[in-house]
Amino acid sequence: MAAVTILAAVVTDDTTAQLVVIAVAVAAFAAVVADTRTSAFTTTIGFVLFEALLADRHGFPMLDGTTTGWHLSVLLAAFGLGLGQRWLRHVRDDAALDREIEDLLHRPGRPASPDE
């Protein structure tokens, strides 16, 4: 997340564009990593780094209310989208596995006897 924060700072000075870069990184991380707690922790780290280094540039978070709430809501939405994408991919993989098992169970041929 630190590398993404540095990348966002180098690429542009626009706070909205920097927030989009952080949000895309949060969503991608949440979609790829299997542990939800790790994804939530990374989202928290992304929020703190964004607020401290990119949004206010004072070196510590300056929580000012409405603006901070919007930043937090964007990052939480990205986190939710990443988790949703991971869940959909997991459901699709489970459905494919279920179809494969059904195909194996209904394959024509001699039924296996319990003695073998």
C-alpha cells in the first residue's frame, strides 16, 4: 500500500485522482487475497496513508468531517466491490466443481461394487 501511495503522489497532484488510485488498489487487493481480515487491514492502512500523506500533506491524518467521510466511503465501497468480486469468483468455481461431480456421478458405465 505504501508503494501505491507513492505512485499516486508521483503521478498526479489531484486529490480525487489519488483517491481513485488508492481505491483501485484496495479493490484489487480485496479481490485477490483470500483473507478478509487482511483486506480490511490493508483498506485501513490505505485510508490512513491517503489522509496523512496525500489529502492533507501534514504527515498525520487531519480528520475534518465531511471530506474525510467521503474518502472513507469511497475506500469502503472499493473494499466491498473487491470482496464481492472475490465472492462471485468463488461461487462460480464452486458451481463448476458441482457440475464436474454431477458429470462423474452420471457417467454411463458399470456401477462400482462395494466389494472392490
